[in-house]
Amino acid sequence: MVDVSQHKMVPEHTIVDSDELDEVLAEYDIKSTDLPKIKRTDPALPDDAEPGDVIKIVRDSRTTERAVVYRLVVE
């Protein structure tokens, strides 16, 4: 079986630790539930991601070197 998360076209997905999450939420003045959602069944997620975790996704970008987005893991 192919491990989709290791494909070169899949951007880096990492679980955000609580300190970094607090900074991000404060910067945008939001709660974690305001973030866009990503399903726990998404094959790109780290194996240890659980519902309620926030995922940091780093993508290549044409206009900036890289684009960083955050997603809340849901069932």
C-alpha cells in the first residue's frame, strides 16, 4: 500500500504544540473552533493526530516562499 503522506506533492503536516497554538490564536483573536476543519481520516495527517488537535500545514507558494495554514482535526 502507498503511504500518501510521504508523497512529494503532499505538504508538511505537523501537530501544533499548546504554546504555538496560544500564539496563533491570540494573533488572529480567534478560538480553535473558528479554524477550518480537517477530518481525522485525511491520509496526510500524522498518525498520532486526534480530534481537537490543530495541524500546521506548510505549503510552497508562488507569491511567498511558503504559506502556513492551520486546521482543526475533527471526527
